[in-house]
Amino acid sequence: VQPNNYSTFYDDQRQNWSIMFESEKAAMDFSKQVCIAKCNSSPGLDSVLYQDLLLGEGQGVEAGDSLEVAYTGWLFQNNGLGQVFDSNVNKDKLLRLKLGSGKVIKGWEEGMMGMKKGGRRYLIIPPAWAYGAQGVPGRVPPDSMLVFEVEVKRVKLVKECAGSDGLSVGSRDSPDPSPVPSADGLPAE
């Protein structure tokens, strides 16, 4: 994904290709379909598959950074998107999380690394990196592969938090973090 509605990729012979789309939405839709195609062409997905839809700005997030995200989660069914099982997109509350704290599924911990503020990413997460054999009663069947579209709305980097004395706290663009909501958000792994 490149600025101004371009996507670039390599083919099997390592030739570089670029495509320009009519709109940002068309570029994102294409990128989602590429990610689904990658998933369907993998014999057994054993790690998180992701595709950037918008790159965002600033420094990429790492373990220990705090984020506020908007997301939608679908079940992966019949080689594509199934029903939505969770979303906060039309709600007033963003999901707050600290990468590496173990409060969200392992697939999010891995799949969101390197994202930037304003970035959007498509994640396809195999069962072992999601809710596994237990699933989430009434929402996620056992051994379900999941698809998420996540957008980083706010970031508080660990590196920005420590002052010269190592103790003072400052933030570029978010209020002090609060605990991850457990009732509204995704259950812990």
C-alpha cells in the first residue's frame, strides 16, 4: 500500500508491479481481497497474516506501547468473511490496550506490531492465535479463524513516556491510559 491510492507487489518471478486505484476505498478493498487470497492459498495458516490498508504516520508501535483502536471482527467462513462477531466502530468507546500485556488475543499482539497512528490493517488470525478450541460461547465457535480490520486512533509510545530522569511521563496525542475494558472488549486469551 502506497500513498495516493497505489499498491505495489512482487510476482512469482520477483518482478515489481504497481496498481493505481480510483479511490482509497478501492485500494483498501483490493488489499483485503489480496489478504484473503493469501490465506486461501496457504495450506495451513500457522501464524497471523496481515495486510496494511493505510500506513499511518509516525513511529511504528512496539511491545509496551499503549494504543486506542477501532476494530471489527468477522468469522472466517467459506474461504471469506462470515458474520461479524464483535465491533466497536459505531460505538463511542475505543478499545485501549497495551501491546505485550497479554490482555488481548495473541494474534492481535503479533498482528499490530509496527502499526502507526492513523494506520489500518487487515488481520487473519488462525485459531491457535485466537480463541483456540474453546472459542467464545455464543460468539466465536471453537477452532475459528478470525478476520479483523483494526485502525489505530491514538498511540502512546513507551519511549515518549520516560523523561531524562526515567520517571516523568508525557504523551504526544492521548490521555493517560486506562485499563483495558473487560466487559466491552475482547476476552483475554
